[in-house]
Amino acid sequence: MKMTDIKAKAKELGLKSGKMKKEDLIRAIQEKEGNFPCFGSALEHCTQEDCSWREDCLFM
């Protein structure tokens, strides 16, 4: 997903993205959505089945 799309999603959730790095912004979105803020930390397995970023995270 492009950074402009990520920032738009953050804005929808009431988050201010400012100059946050992509990974940090995604983690903030994850937390706001009720998931663990763990983007980019999964090695091979992820238990967050409902996370919007699951596929992007696992195939980084």
C-alpha cells in the first residue's frame, strides 16, 4: 500500500500521521483497530487474522 493510502486510512481513524515512518504509522493504525502494533515483526506466523496489514507484513 502506498504511503498516501496509509495516511488516508490513518486520518479516517483520527490519527495524525505527521512525519511518521510507514512502519510506525501502520503500527499506530493496528493499535487503533484493536490489533497488536506488530507490523514487520512476524517471522513466519501471525495470529492476527483480522488485521488489515497481515498480508503486507508477512510478505515484506
